[in-house]
Amino acid sequence: MGDTKADPTERRRVAFHEAGHGIVLWSFNINVMRLYICDSGDGQVAAGSPTHLPIRDQIAITMAGWAGAEIGGYPHSSLECAELTLDRLAAEDIAIGVLGAKDNDADETAIRSLLVEGREKARMIIETHRARFEAIAERLFLGGVIDADEISSLLPSLEAP
């Protein structure tokens, strides 16, 4: 079970952040198996792999946590968001392997542009499914964990595109 002792403000921010990832993964028909808030106060999502998706959709999934927190009323600066995500993408070799980025300003500018595009796509998806997003965030805030059975009731199967 998730940590119930965490600061309530931080716990709610994490709940919105993870709900953002969950909604965007679901919108791309990626199986979401579990959402939870760890004892450390961090959140986690257990889900299928999105690596078959186009890179822009993978970036939207990565940016969905930041977008979810913003929509929930817990904004981060755009620069902080982009820098942290850029670091994460580089660590996952997405920026280097998929985008062909090198260590120069032009590539970094192109990647930052993709991050902004990804965050906007994530925001649009979350706003489209706002009621589900808010229900997930509230349930996660209150209980700390949402397992597969509850996820399927909150996020029913989507029709094939």
C-alpha cells in the first residue's frame, strides 16, 4: 500500500502526476496495471511498453506526469520540466538513439521543441478525459494504490482506432 504519512500537498501533486501518466498511457491503448504512491512519496506506474509508438507519442507519455500535475493545480516551471525530461530521455537513450541527438545546441533546441509538443499533446489528452483523470487522482490520493481491477473500472477498454 502507498504511504499515507506523506505531506498531503505533495501526495496530491504526485497523485495528479501519476494520473496524468495513466490517462495518456490508456489513451494509446497501453495496458495500465497499477498506479501507486511509494513510501518515499514518489509515484510509480506499472504499464505495458510504449516502445512501438511513434517517438512523439512516447514523449507525450513521458510529459504526461508534468501535464497532469499542472492541470491538477501543481505547476512546475517549463524550463524545470524540460530540463528534467531531457535528462530522463537522454538517460533512456531516447534522445540520442531515436532522435539522433548530439551534444550541440541545435539538437537540444529540437529536443526541447519536441518536449513542448509532447506536453501539449499530453495536456490535450488529459483535458479530453478530465473526469476520469480527476477520479484516478482522487482515488490514488486517498488510497495510495490502484490495482488492475480498479483500473479497469476507471479506465475501460477503448475501441480500436
